[in-house]
Amino acid sequence: MATSLHYTFLSFFFLFTLLESTPNPDIAPLLAFKSASDETNSLYNWNSSTDPCSWTGVSCLNNRVSRLVLEGLNLKGSFQNLVFLKELRVLSLKYNNFSGSVPNLSNLTALKLLFLSHNELSGEFSESLTSLFKLYRLDLSYNKFSGEIPAKVNHLTHLLTLRLEGNGFSGEISGVNLPNLQEFNVSGNKLVGEIPLSLSRFPVSAFSKNRVLCGSPLPNCTAEVPREPSPSTGAIASPVSPKTTVASSPSSLPVTSATLSPKNTHHSSGKMSSLAIIAIILGDVLVLCVVCIFLYCFFCIRKVSSQKNGSHILEGEKIVYSSSPYPNTGQTSGFERGKMVFFEGAKRFELEDLLRASAEMLGKGGFGTAYKAVLDDGNVVAVKRLKELNVCGKREFEQQMEVLGRLRHPNLVSLKAYYFARDEKLLVYEFMTNGNLFWLLHGNRGPGRTPLDWTTRLKIAAGAARGLAFIHNSCKSLKLTHGNIKSTNILIDKSGNARVSDFGLAIFATPSSVPKTNGYRAPEVALDGRKITQKSDIYSFGVLLLELLTGKCPSVVDNGSGLATSYGGVLDLPRWVQSVVREEWTAEVFDLELMRYKDIEEEMVGLLQIAMACTSTSPDQRPKINYVVKMIEELRGVEVSPSHDTATDSVSDSPAVSEDNTCGAASQ
């Protein structure tokens, strides 16, 4: 015992020593957590030599860990060490094998979203959870918790989600009163007693598979509804006290010896008995009317209040990892119900599956917000929730989606499905695991960063060029364009290949969704407001190549040597490069991170010449994308993917879809 205590003391002493000695105090608890829980080395890039903000599942704010999302990684044991992450706002450990009781989380005073579902956690409802007053989402479902749901849960006044299904909770829930709840589920437990009025608005499925629950939305309670067995007698008592039982009609009165006496029998058949019955019936009707009016007013006020509070919370706090980032589609009064439309080869699911999926916000762009959605079956997709679209009607939108949905290429992010309704438009894409080019180039620059090497940059340039070539050549009669080429729209798949995303949406752009100061936009589009063309796509791609070469982002203010010229406060990367090359300082153009590699100067200069040709101010002088692909591949003999063959493959090989029908589905 003494040895064990001594070891524990030394462990905590070591942990606190690391907390004090390291620049980021979150490194020590994270590494201690990995050491204790990650037996399969799923968190392989967690090491003390790199920035923790670049580790798998870790996101930071002001250099402190603010979000930790580690789902389905076969992590085990306890997550006790995470209680030292004082700035943590989001913690999701779903679909792992954590066991034991929930550690004391009262230290995580900034925590807003907590997801612990589908583990092996046990014990009673942790009292420390009731002290996390900023919580909006709490999901403890599908574990092995037991005991009662404490009344202190009502202290969580901001709670929007409370999911406790699939556990062994017992006792009553009559004391639960959380006015802002939008999502609630206690099914599959051992709960008894009456459902409180505050929770009766939730569906039957939220209360099913319990021992004995009653009251709306379940059947009404009666005097015979059993409680838990009494510890002293083992008898099952009624949750309804005889003193509080109210008869709604004479037939419900208890039968006693007094009611069966001849005197009372004779009296009950008289005139007064009939009048009493009529009076009781009228009284019942009057009481029922009053109750109905009260309930109607109560729920109307509650609904308005809930909508106001929920909207304020979601917008004000900017929750980026919620149980459902999409609206309650199809359930709002007057809402036009749409449907999910899937393309060939896509795994199908229902809209409700998507609405239930846990979602992580990936980023916001001119056309909407993108989320990573994990469905109940483990399938992972990317969902773009569109906004500010200039769509004349459903037919126009569907026609364009039919064109985009048939584009299949190894260097494109495939559109799997779409959803259209008057107030909501969603696009479902395949999910890319390795992020986007922007973060590979610009994320976490400084000590400890792993730079993007030249071979990888050249591979990404070639892959992006092939993807753009397929878009430009897939439908000759329509002359499709991308319309929004930038580094955040070049995604990287699990094999390290570049995938072009967000293509074909510019047709729906509104003036407010197209920033004129976008550093990728061609001069004729940015200054004159001309229509986006394939030539303007070439210019944007040229800027992308310059970004790969220089390591500079064309969408940030230049604080450099002053050589850059800018419009609207945004670095005009092509002009800056031209000014440096004109002064014969060509070497100054290239990213310093590339200077460590040998024998690549010729290839870099070659790609620079291609980029400068693409960013010519005259659209007619810019090369076509097929020629750009050829020039990039010739720099180092980059191999063409076997599935690539030519850039002019048909949109669809289906005999039912002719090129005229496909290309004529929409117009640019």
C-alpha cells in the first residue's frame, strides 16, 4: 500500500512538474492520457517534439487545447488526465472502451459540449457534471451507468441536449425540469413513475423500454402503477398517494361498506343522485377546458421562449460541434419537406440519419458552412449547408446538381447526394481525411512544424490540375467552370492525392457571397464584375501554384518588405512575384521551407514560369488547362493516373444519359 501511494504521489508530482516546465501546460496531461489509454497507438503523432495543436483530434484557441475529439479509436481505461485541460470547451470520446466512473470534471469550467456515448463507463451520475454550468450538450448514452438521475441536473440551465438512453438509471424523473432542452432521451433504463409536464413534449421513443413510466406521451398513470421495490419489505408501492388521488367520476370512487348499505342504495336512486351526477360531469368538462387552455398557453410560451433562447445560444456561443448543426428539417410548421437525392454508387441513408449525426464544423466559405458528419452506422461524410444562393427554382438547382453529381474523377471530391427544400439546401460529399492544402501550407508555421516538401507540393499541383482539366473538358457544350479555386478547396485524401472540391457552385453566387478582394480572383472578374469563365479559372489556378511556390497566402494583408502591391488590403501575389522576378531576385520568391531541398531549383523555376503564364492579365494569353497539366507532368515525369487517361472523359458512361441531356441540364 505504501509503495502504491508513493508511486501515485510521484506520478502526480511528475505531472505537475511538466505542467509548470512546458510552454504549453496542456502537453503533459495529453501525453499522460495517451500513455494510459492508447494501447493501439492510434494517436501516433502525439509526441513531445511537435505542437499539440497539430495532433490528431486536438484543436486550440490561443495556444490552449479547446477541443478534443477522439472517436472510435479503441481507447481504454480512464480519462482522468484530461481534467487538467482547463480551457477545454468540447470533449468527445464516443465509440471507445473507456471504463470505470466518470472522473471529477468540475475543473473543466469552460466545457460546453460533452459526448461520452458508446463506452463501458459505469457508476452513478457524476455530481461533478452538475457543476458544469456552461454545458449545452451532454451525451452519456449507451454505457453502464446506474442509480438515480439527481435533482441537481436542473442546475444545468443552458442544457440543450440530455441523452441518457441505454443505461441502467433507476428511480423517477419527475423532478427533472430543464426549460431549454431541445433533445432528450432516457429510453432503455429502469425508470419508474410519472413523466413531468416539462418533458411530456418529447416523443414516445424518448421514454420507451423502461420499467414503469407513465404519463404523456405514454399512457396515463393509475393508482396501481408500481414503484421500485421497498428495501425493507420488498413490496412494490404505488407512486400515487391515496391522499392525492382525485376521482374524475363517481365510478372511480372506492367501493366501501358504506356505499353498499341499503340506505345509501335507496338514496342513490333518487333525484338528488341524478343531479349530483350531472353536476359532476359538468364540473369535469369545465375543469378539462380550463386545463386544455392552460396547457395550450404553457406550450406556446415555452416554444417561443425555447426558440429565442436556443437561437441566441447557438449564434452567440458559436457552437462548432453539436449533436445536430442542421435545423429540425421537416418538423417546423409550414416548412416545405424535401428529400435526399443520391447519385449512383453512393451509400444511401435517410435525412433523419443525417440530422441525428454528430457533426464537427470544418469551416465556413462564401457558399456556406461545411461539417464532418458521423452517422450512426459509422459512415463519415462531409455536408455543406448552402446559404445566400441565387436559385430561381427547384428545377434549376436539381439540373445543376445532376451535372455535378455525374462528375467522377480521382482528383475530384465526389458529390454523393443533395437535399433541396425552400429554406434548406444541403450537399453531401465524400469526406477527405487529411484536410486541405491551406492548412498544410500555412498551418502552425514555426518551431516544431513539419514543412510541406517539394515532391508533395508538385504532386498536389499535378493532381489539382488534372481535376480542373476534367471539369473543363467533361462537357464541351456547357463549358463547365469551377468558379472558386483556392487552397481551402484543394483537399487531400488518405493516399495523399489532391482532390478539387466545391466546383460548379459559382453559378448560384450572389454579390454578397463573392468577395471582390479574393486574392485568387482574375482581374477581369474582380474589377469589372465579368462572368466567371474557364480563363478566369486558369488565373485562379496560377495563383494557387504561386502559393505553393512562395508559401504566401494571397488572402492576407502583406506585412513584408513593401514590394507587394495590393488592392483592397489583400496581397496581390502575382504582382509581387513579377516585381521580384523583374529585379532578378528570383530566388527570393520561393518559400524558405523549400531551401533545405537540393537539386530542385530547375523544377521550381519551371513551375514558376507556368504559374506566371496562368496569371497573365490578358485572358487570351493564358494557356488552356490541358496544356498546363502536360507542362507540370513534364517537370519531373509525373505519372498520369491509369484512371485518368484523358481529360476529356465523358460525364457519364450510362447509355441512358446522353451528353446533350447531361450538358443541357443547366447553363452557366
